Amino acid sequence: MSLNAVFLYVAGYTIKTCTDFNPQCLKTNKYSLECVNMFPEVIESEILKVEIGCFNSEVHISTKTFLDESWWKIQALRIYNEIDQPKVYIEINCFVKLKSLKELTINLPWSSFDYGALNGLDAVTLLDVSDCTRTHPDEFLDSLFNSSVLQLKRLAMSSFGRDVAHGAFHLTDTFWQFVKDRNVSSLDVSYVMIMEVNRSAFNENCDTLTDISLKGSDVFGLSRIITPLPKPCKNIRFVDISGIILPKHIQFLCQRVFPFENYNNVSFNMKKFINFWNAETVLCDKFCNGQSILIFKNITHLHTDIDCNIRWKKLSLNGFGLKVLDIQTDGTLCFLNNLNVLSVNDNNMEFVPPI
């Protein structure tokens, strides 16, 4: 779908929803262009950012789509549709002419990625394929793993494949090796289905990551860590595992009342529970979707048995299921050493000891 566009300039105007499918392009400022239901053959010389969406018929994005050299200098491209709109096919080598492209966002609920569809994205630092809910993850990952994207820093796949039967991600050693080889620093796999996570491969290849989100994801399988590393993910700063749904074999942790009462001189080995030693912000809101009830009553002299050097500054346990929090420590709980914010809102707590 390609037309010679008639450009209009409308100050402060942006296209928010797909209500009008009349093919048109609007300049929202000197450097930005928004198009509805069309890919213009030629764009103005100063345009650096383009958003195109709201297709009311099937679309094939091919090598002919960005053939004119006026496209070759754009730095940011977003292609989008709404959930009930026709399928968009992303064909092999369709982006190879876009040598200046740094940010590629594809928000197409019903889409297809050819093997080789992501070829040529040599300068791209952000690849956002969030909300491709009806696209199979394996199809996308096959294309991703066989592309260069050597400058990739941020990879966002939120809600990808969520509406596909058996459309789950396999976060295997191949995936985590890709993250390391491309020096990916930001990874968003929130609200997706995850069939497996190779934890050993993750620990071995996560040092490039500074932030990771698995918020709201369904995790069906976690492999055992064969050889624990002393300090995996040394550069991680932000972790969000809020609302995560655990594998079936440990879902019992989220479906029961857990009373821990009347314990004295309790030693807590942090190495068995925490991978993200250097994180500054850890979000665990509604970790069990509010299904569990945790009661810590009359726990005295709780301490850690190692010097674990955890750097957490903010820990959020909102809606975590805490009902009673009656704990006395000896001051050696290392994950509290640097903590500035501990948030326990929305827990319906009956008791918290006075400070």
C-alpha cells in the first residue's frame, strides 16, 4: 500500500486511534510524520521520525516499500495496527535500505515475520515488537537470531504471542547467548507466555543487562541451576517480576496460607534466593497475584549467614500477600543494608511491629 502522499502540517496533532481509514499523512512537527492506511513512496527531506498505521486491508511490507532514497535517512519508524485489523506481512529484506534507522517499533497484533525480515538493521539500538499478540514467538525469534542487529541495546517483546495457542517463548541458551552477544541492556518480556527459562544460561549471559521485566508473565518451566555463579548479572539495576505466574510444580506457593511462627535464631542464606545482587530497584508487586497469605509471627534474631553485599535501594512488595510481619533482626539482613524504600501497600496487614 504505497501512495504519493499529500502532506499536511497540523501543529500538536497526533493520531491516537484508528477511526478514519482515509489514506493521508500529517506532519506533526518539522521532523515527524504520521500516516494512516498508507506508506508514502516519497517523504520530505527533513523527516527523521515516521509512524504508519491503521490499515483496513492486508498489507505486505517488502523491499519496494522503502525504495526511494528519501526514506534512507529516517532514524525512527513505528508501524502499528489495532487488534481487530487485517494482517500485516513483514517480508525478507524489507528494511535493508534504512541504514540510518536507530529505533524500530512494530506494534501489529496480527503480523507475520519472514525469515530474514529483520535483515539490514545494522544501526538499530531499539527493537520494540510489543503487542504482536497474534504472532508466534518462534517465527519472530528465528528471524531475530538470524539478523545482525549488532547495535541492539533495548529489546521489548511485551504481550508478544499472547493470543496464539501454544504461543510461548523458549528462553533457551540460544536466546540468552543472543542477549550477551548483542550487548542487550534492556529486556522486556512482560505479559508473555514462557514455556521454559534456562536459568544456568541466563546466569552465564546476563552481565550486559541493566534492566529486565517479566511482569505479568506466565512461566511454565524453570530449569535448575547446575553451577551457581558467585555474582551473576553484575550490571543489573532494575528488576520487575510483579504479577508473575509460577510453574505448576511450585504454584502451591501461591495458593496457600503460609504461617511462620515462633522461630528464634533463624539463618537465611541469600545466595539460594537472589540472583540480582547489584539491582537497585526490585519490584515484586502481587507476585502471587494476591493468592497467597504470608504470616511471619514472633520471628526473632533473623540474620544472614554470609556477607552478601546486596545493593537494593527500593524493594516493592505491594499486594504480596503479607498479613502479619512480626520479625526482629540482629541488623545483619544484608538486603536491608542500603534500602531506602520498602513498600508493602495493599497487603491487608493485621500487624506490623512498631519502629
